[in-house]
Amino acid sequence: MKGIKKLILSIFASLFLISSNTYADNIKIATEGAYPPWNSKTSDGKLIGFEVDLANILCGYMKKHTCTIVEQDWDGMIPALKAKKYDAIMAGMSITDERKKVITFSQGYADEVASFAVMSGSNLEGIKTPVAINLSKGSNSATLNTLKKALAGKTVGVQTATIHQNFLESGKVGKVNVRTYKTQDEVNLDLAAGRIDAALAAAVAFTDYSKKSGKNVVLVGPTFAGGEFGNGVGVGIRQEDTGLVKDFNKAINKARRSGKLSELATIWFGFDASM
């Protein structure tokens, strides 16, 4: 009888482990495919970018796992993770306190400073401010006041459900008309077409677009980090999947020590944006 009870308990324990570690053999990693150079698609629909290459390297280090990279619209990224449609997010997602209320993150693997951008010739091109603001070290009210005056009444484009939208709507740069878009590509197109006065996103999103499109997009004002902009970009993971967090952290450390992380960042961003 004791033997049967032990067998039953063993079966239940195994079922519990399987159900709580659905990624045991294969990890599904979601990316947007519309936020170059972090992630994007080729003309035939193939997912490419810094995070796609990095995901493949990290999975190579996590030898007990195999990986599948899937595409997911940005505005459904966290809900689909929580619904267990996939196991991890690598989509230029900044590590913020607000997001950590609902998911957890690996350590950061890259920095993502934000910047305003305008088209060359815009009357906003001459905004004169310090080079960088880290909101975790203070708001730098003098610089923000300069931006408030310059952007007053202007229409600023931003991708929806992002840290950039949150910042614009915080009022720290005054009253601007915030126009939201489903993807960063749509933001870039409307900026180039003159349908918005300025845009806010990761600085590399604008420099990448300018280089590839030939459009003369100009970064203006300071770059932003810290505070609402988070503490770098990491892998988003469900809070209960603590084992997977450890696996990703070990793999990121290996990629850093081997030089692969710096190498990939330099290839895709043109400089070493690794953390």
C-alpha cells in the first residue's frame, strides 16, 4: 500500500513539474519584428535583428533547452506572455518598475537611451539642451523647461503602450499633442511625411531608419535614461518561472564574457550598446 502511495505521489510531483515548467524542452521567445535594429523582418517575412541573433546565441548556451522565435504585436506582448502563449520576450523591452509589477526580467543585456527626433529643417532642430538626462538622478528641471517651451502645442508621435508614451503623458515636457501608432515604422513614416512635428523613441530606432531610408532625421534635445525609461533592456519572463530567469542570466553572462554580446551590439547598432 505504501508503495502505491509513493508511486501516486511521484506521478503527481512529475505532473506538477511539467505544468509549472512548460518550457522544459522548448522555449518560445516572442519578438515584435517591427522595431529595427532591435528586431525586424526581411521582405520575405524572416525575423532578423540584434535580439533575434542574441536569442539564438543565448539558446545555444542554454544547452538543456531548444528555442523557437515567434512574432507578436507589441501591444499584446505582456498579456500573451501571461497567457502562456510563449515563455519569454525579447523585443526591446525596457526593465521598468511598472512592468515588474506583472512580469519579471533577466539582467539587462543592452542600453536603450531615448531621444526626440525631427526632420532636418524643422524649427525644432535647434533645441539646445545638455547631452543626457538620467531621470533616476533627478529631473533636470532647467532642461525640461527648455523642452516645454519648444514643444508647446506640437504634435509628437510615439508607439503605443511604450515607456515613451508614458513619459510624454506624464506632463514632464508640458502640454503636447500625443499621437500614438501601432508600430515604430508608422511613427517614422508620419515623421518623414510631416504629419507630426516630432517623435520620441529609442535613439537607435531613428538613426537606423534615417540610414536605411535616406531620410534626414535629426535627433534633438537630450537623450533620456532611468526613471520612466527603465534600467536597460532585458528578457521578459513570467514571475513564477524563476528557473528560466536563472538560465537566461547565466546565458547572458556567458555571452558577455565571450565578447559575443558586444560584438552583436556593434554589428546592429554601430556601437557597443551592451550592458
